[in-house]
Amino acid sequence: MKQLAIITTILFLAVGTVKSQQRSPAAIGLYASFGLREVNATNFFINTVENPSSAYTIGAGYSWRKNRLLIGTEFHFANKHQENSTTITHHAGFNSAFLAGYKLGQLKEWSFYPILGVGVTQNKLLFSSKSNEVTPLGQSSIYAQHAMILSPALSVEKINAKGMLMGFSIGYSAAINGKQGWEQEGSSYKTPFHNQPGGFFIQVKTGGLIRLEKK
């Protein structure tokens, strides 16, 4: 329900009435991004180790813009490593999404875009034993999870006269079909463990704007 409320709120904002009808030429935006995302994995694999609650992300994006409309795509890789005296835990993730957004307004040099992304996510958790107390020494297990996701977000951007772009995005991603299962890689074993992929994320981005038309 929390995800539905967030998505509904942003969709209402995106289709809200905007009095200003300022036009801008078509342009292409290219940017790199980095940030943090929530890792929604609980301690159901190995009780003696704490699974990562967040992961660092790095990625890139592309967008086509005209007037107030924004259409594009982006991808991100996620990574987090942690360990204790007995177990090494490594999280690796990949997100890719198509984006659609609408410029609601501008405050001084900053523009505000509610954005809705639709795409896929892949998460992997690798557990490697450092001690015979958990599993045979050196033994590793990899579990994978895949899902289709919705990712509503608010993007705030600043573009200077030379076309340099900087900004940030805050949002929430959630699986379209709810909780998803985990499978052990290298075997046909499907674990009984299910959870909701996704969570909150924040991204900082920097790049540039290529104008396709004259103002």
C-alpha cells in the first residue's frame, strides 16, 4: 500500500494543471549518476550474518526533452560488500528502466520533474564461508532474484547556459507483481524465501544537454 500511495501521488502531480505554457526546443540529455539504494533483503539465508540494508550505485542515463516532456532510459549497477568473523556477504544488483516525466515548474535555476520508470531489476546475494561453523570453509552460495519494477521519482535539475547539467533524484522502486522468490544459481533449487524487491533510492547526476533546435 505504501508503494501504491507513492505512485498515485506522483502520477497526480504529473498530470496536474500547469498554467505556464513556456516552450523550449528539443534537446538530448546525457548524464552519469551515483548514489544509494535500499536493499530489501532480510536475514533468511544465513542467520549469523547481517545482509546489507543499502548498496552503492553507479550508472548513466539518456533523455529526450521537448517543452515540458521528458522521455528516456537509464541503468544502474549496485554493489555492497560486508563480512563478519564467519561469513562474507556480497550484494550485486542491476536496474534498467524506461522513463517518462513532465516538468512541473521551475524555482530560479532548478527544474522539477515527477518521473515514472518501468523496467527490470536483478539482485544477487553471494555468501562465502570463512569458518567451518557455518558451512565448509571457502564454500560459496549465490542466490538470484528478478522482477519487473515501477520506479516513481522526483528529479531536480539545473542546466546552465553552456548546457551543463547537474541534479539529483529521489524515489522508490517496487515490483509490479509483489513479492518475488530467490533461486540458487547453478542448480534448479528454488528457495522458499520471498520478499519485495526494491526500496528507496537517491541519485546524484551530472552531464550535459545537446540542443537539437534553436530557441
